[in-house]
Amino acid sequence: MIFKRNEILDALSGCIVETHFAYEDPCEYDTVVFDSRECFDNSIFVAIDGEKSTGIVYVPEAIENGATCVIANINYRIDMQSALDLHGDEIDFLFVEDSLIAYGLLGALSRSLFSGEVIGVVGSVGKTSTKNMLREIGGGSQFTHASRGSFNNETGVPLTLCTLPRDSIRAIVELGESHFGDLDYITRMSLPTILVITNVELAHTQYLGDLEGVARTMNEAVSLMGEDATIVIPNATNNINDVLNNAKAKIIKILDIDEFVNPDSNSQVSYARIISKTQLPNLTYSFDLEFNGEEISAHVPLIGDHFVMNAALAIVASIVSGQHASLIVKNLENVVPQGSRMNEIQTNLLTIIDDCYNANPASMRASMKAVKAKADLEARRSVFFMGPMRELGSSSDSFHEQVGSFAKEIGIDVLVCVGKATASAAQDGIHPNSHYFETVQDAVSDIKAIVSKGDLVGVKASRGLDPHKPAMMPIVEALEQLI
């Protein structure tokens, strides 16, 4: 997105405290980023404080990489004097009350400059996979701009919007929540014209409490959708009435196989239906979807039946945005696993399903089901490394125990519990063949004694504190190195 200086100043007028403009005025900037490594010629660097670092430390690197404007908190004004002395005649400096809020305002500015369709994706599980489907269905990055990875919070959403090319046909924005108010903030910033809700499950319950709390936070996004907007949601969504309370937008509910409802008398609501689905030898699924009187046959090239509903949501949202069904079905075939999400790794010894990007009880069960199904299909022993599911509050022990019992119920052969939070799942009687390790390092040290040649091994946990590497990745790496 190209920004003019006057647009930036207008957008930040309420929070700018001090300005210093270069002698050679750069009147336009090409993008806005908060990572100095991503700066290039004529970009804006926003110095935001993270959990482990102070944003202004990276100002010299940002300038070296081509930034022509720096936005920083006014309380760092003294610390920035040397940068001003060195570069004040080359680049612009804007000091604001709060650089994070300023970044959000720039995200909102970028959204206001974009005339294409914006599809927002919210939900407890499956946001990133659904976003990736929508991106590929839309023709890939050449035509459809989408957030990278899981950039779905108060820094990720502005980054997605600020890097949005004005000539894109549509934008896909992933919208995450862990606290009340999160979705209200980033939905107001991104203003979706179509909102896809993947599900409501027990996630972030440390802050949201229970399913009702999760549904209420989803309603923050729903309540901001106007009458001209569309909401696409599975009909079987938990607490769906709380999610859709006082919705003004048009609503499309997707019915799963064998799910029947009486037609809604409310003209605001319409339906799509998954009428069949077939598991293929590689554990991907083909399915038939009925929508607007048309039957659509599609294939989703990801392992696990839980991706069928995500694909149906993406198809319906794409049809609403104006795409033709035949092109949607063709482009859906281009979807691939992203990062540590059901990523299949084949070694000479094992097959590994790296699903350790993030986890909550619902996604942990889905991952276990997919690993067990693939192991059975290929006549292998199933081994599952379960790490901590975070932000579950006082119910954490109970949730981990329930998931451990689920592993036993579906027949996971070996359950490996890693991390103090998983201790409840490793208690006697929960699973007949379980191991417990207090740390990832302990599990790695003993990994040769757990797995055998030919095993199908799943690895899943919440990501952890390191933004660059999932906490359980050392286990995946150790499995890959076994010979």
C-alpha cells in the first residue's frame, strides 16, 4: 500500500506529539512494518515494544535497510536524539503517544484506501487453514492478499492491512482473540465485508471463561458487520445464538452431513449443505456441497476430515465474493499445509505429522483422530506426543486429562505427555501405554526408547512463548534425525 504523507499525518493526528521532517521531503511511503528486517527503500518503521525487546533498538537497522520514516513513542525521545542527529536530514521522525495504537490507526487507514472485498476469518480452531484456502481459491498471492502465518492480533492485523496492494482483488484477514475486546479492536480496523466463523471451542478459557465467553467474544466481530455484509458459519457451532446475537448482516449457515433443520423463517438466514464426503486413500477428502441450488464437487488436499467444513466455509464465502464455482474448485487443489500444521514428514525410519504450531482441546482431538486414522490405514503403530495446551486457566488439568482419555478411546497406541501441564493425562488408568516427561529436553533425550521403525508419530502442543519456533519443534527435529 502506498501512503501519502498527508494521509499519514491525518490518520495519526490525534496521537502525534512531535514531528521532524527530512530536508528532502519523501512525500510518499511504500509500506509500514514493525520488523526492521522487513524494511526496504521508502518504508515506514514503527518501533513497537515486544515482550523481549524495545523497538527503538532496531531503528538503526531499519534505516540501514531503507526506512525513510520512523514512528516511535515520545517517551523514547531522548534515546532517539542520536538517530535524529545522524539522519534528520534524510528521513522523517514522528513521535507519538503510543506506537502500537499508531500502527492500528495506519492499518485502519490502509483499509479505508482499499476498495476490494475483505474477508475476515475468526474462530477457535482452523482460522489459518481456512485463510489459506481462501487465498488459494482467490488465485494465490498474485490476486488475493492474505495475512502471513497466524498474524492475527493487534500487530499482525495492521501489518496485513499496511502491506495490502491497492490493486489486489480481495484481502483475507485472520482475526484472533484471547481476551474480551480483541475482536472488537481488530474488526473495527479491518472492516470485513464477509466474515467467516470456523467454530466456537474451548480456547483461551483462562481469559474467556467458557464456551459462552468464547461465543460472546466472537459476537464482537458479528455485531460490527453491517446489513450489506455476510456471515458464513457452521450450523452446528457451539452457542451459535450467542455468536449471532443481534446480527445485522446476512447469515449463511452450513449444514453438515445428516444435519437437518427446519428452514429459518428469518429471511436474513440461508443455508448451504455438505451432502456427501468420501475419504480417499491418502486421508484427504472429496465432498459435495449444495449452495444456491447448485451442487459443487470439491477435494481438499489436507489430511483429516475436520478440513472439509473449513473448505465448505471458504467455498461459500468465495462464491459470495463473486467467484465462479468451477474456478474455486480448481484453485482449492493448490492448498498445502502451512508450517507446523498437519505437515507430513517422511524419514527412512518414521512418518511424522508435525502439528505443533498451536493447540486447544478441540484441535488436539482432531489431530489425534487424523494420526490414528492414517496409522490404521497404513497398518502402523500410532505414537502421539502431546504437549501443553495453554491459556486454559483453572480447568487445565481437567482438559488435559480428558484429551488423554480421548487418546485411549480412539486407540492411540502410545501417548507421550510432555510438560508439567500434561501430567494429569499421564496418570495411571488414563491411557494404558503412556510416558511422561517434565520438559521437551527430557523427551528428546529418551526419544529412541519410545519410537520404533515404521511408527506414525504425531506431535502437537500450544506454540509457547518463542514467536519464531513452536515449543515442541525440538521433538520433531529429534524424530527427523533418528536413523
